[in-house]
Amino acid sequence: MATQPHLLVDDGDVHDIALIPGDPGRVDRIAGHCDESETIAENREYKLVNATYEGRDLTICSTGIGCPSAAIAVEELANVGVETFVRVGTTGALQSNIEIGDMIVATGAAKNEGTTGRYEAVEYPAVPDYHVLSALVDASEANDEDVHVGPIASDDAFYAETDEYVDDWEAAGLLAVEMEAAAVFSLARRKGLRAGAICTVDGNLVEGTQKGTDTEDDELPEKAKNNVARAIDISLEATTQL
């Protein structure tokens, strides 16, 4: 198979499981938690690193912001041999009892985006693979992390999430909103592959708390400190079960 036009990788360059954060900078952060790592490609919003964690070989690939660029990453990674995708992201909470620093493992994603509509009808579910979902929940518990498990929304328009949208999502029982999971879940399902997602909460749209940063700020609650790093540890632990 020819070199993939956006990821710039060939068949055999990647491993069978990929952790897929949105932010290219988070690729290096995940690699820093691994035993060894090597950058294999970098182009536009996509950075790819091969790494090993506790004897498990894996690939780390950023997807950029939103479902269109995430879909490109999933398509091209699948073309060169990735069989399992684990999104490691951040999200805004939609329920008042979910706090900054909490972890959410998604059981499905509402398709408030346009990409999946080019693949299939909106009625088809965007859901994770059971084994990936279970591995993420088990790894959270093994790391003594509280985790919320339930449905989320994937939305295209970060700056158009009005009060009406937020109220409707909250009333529907959706836990949080992010921008990539619906495409990742849907494409993996259509290709007979596996996918799941764990996101750390960096703001709460219902409570009006702003999107936060992953810092050691003494004013932050304890579980909001290094919350992304904790989600990385959970996702890596899950890869050892998959």
C-alpha cells in the first residue's frame, strides 16, 4: 500500500493499537510515560510516535481538532495496520455533579457533527467496542480513579455551544461534550475494528467553569492537578489488557 498522504506512514510502520489524543503536544506527553519511544512521522496536525509500555508496543498519533481530521487519522491508521483506537482527550462536563479533574469513559457519542453523516445515517450508533470500554474502566479502578461511565456528545462548533444546546444535552443525560469521539467510534465500527475513549474534564458548561489547564496551581482542587497525566496513565494501563 502507498504511503498515507497525511500521516506519511507505510504498512508496517505502526503497531496494532494506537492512542489518539487531539493535541500533537500530548503525543510527547504520552511518550514520556512510556519505557521507550521513537518519532516516526510529523505532518500538519499529525504527529506519530511508536512506543513501548510495560512490554506492550503501541503507536501514539495526534488527530487535531474535530471529527474531520480525526476521521483522516483513523482511515489512514487503519490502512497501515492499526486495529484498536483509544482516544485520550479532554472534555467539558454537562452534569453539575461532574468536577474538573474527573474522568469520563464514553459508552457512546451523540453525532452533533457533520463528518459521520457522510458515512452513514444519523440513526446508526456511535459506540465504543465493549472490550476497550471495559479495559478503560478496569484501568481507572486499578489506578484508584473515580470514573463516570456514560454517553457524551461530539460537537463541531466549539464557539457555538449555546445555552440551549447545553440545556438540551444536560436534560438528555449526556455527561460531557468533546469533538472527536463520534467519528472515531463510527469509523472503527464500520471497519470491524475496536475503539474507545477516556477524557478528563477540564471545565463544566453547566456550572459555567472555564476550560482549565493541566497545572500544579495551588488554587485548583487536588484531582484537577495533572489531570491529563492521570488520564494518560489510565489509557496506557488499558493497552496492556488489549
